[in-house]
Amino acid sequence: MTWLLVVVGLCSLYTQRRSYIELRTTKQIYAGLVARTSEAAERAPVVLTDLWWLDSVVAALSPRVQFLYVGNFERARSAVRLLDGADTEAFVIGRRDGESQAGRPEAWLAGSSFRVGGTTTLDLPAIELYAATR
């Protein structure tokens, strides 16, 4: 019976240690996302994104950075037109690497005075941050 308690105790310690390591890794990933988004938005106080969860994950940047969610291409184009008319000098586009219901950022910017000035790709999670500048 004593050996059973020892085995259960060791299994419990192993599980607790693995959970701690996983939590630490997740926090590092999110801290990296906040840091990279902060760098990208340093000169652009607006982030236009098709990621519904991005503003929650990088909430530490609020209120310095405003997040605008655009779930599809039409909303993205409309938001770009509004930013173009508001004399915004630059903004950041944050989107999922690869597929997106809102399409490519270059298409969002077509017909506006904005152009893609640079791209930052994050591995985990797979996100692309585009600098849109005049």
C-alpha cells in the first residue's frame, strides 16, 4: 500500500511539473506576441485585424493602440477608406499567416494612399503583421 502512495505521489509531481512547463511556454508565446505587436504599432496607433482574439491577447497595449476588427474583405476595405479619410499616417494590419476570410492586405489597401511598408511574421501563433504607410 505504501508503494502505491509513492507511485501516485510521483505521478502527481510529474503532472504538476509538466503543467508548469506548459504554462510557462504559453506565457512566453503571448509575451512575444505582445512585444512584436507593440514594436509594429510603435508609430501606428491603429491595428486593423481579422483576428477576433488579437485585442484580448495583447490587451496590455491598450489604450495606446486601438484595435479594429474586420471579419471580411468588405469591412477591411471600408475601414481602410475611413482611415484614409481620417488623415491617419500609418496603421498595422494583423492577420493569420496564410488563409484569411478577409483576403490579402494588398487588396485591402487598393485604391487608398496606403502601401505595405514592411512585414513581420510570427511563428507561434502564425501571424503576419503588416505596416501600412502613406
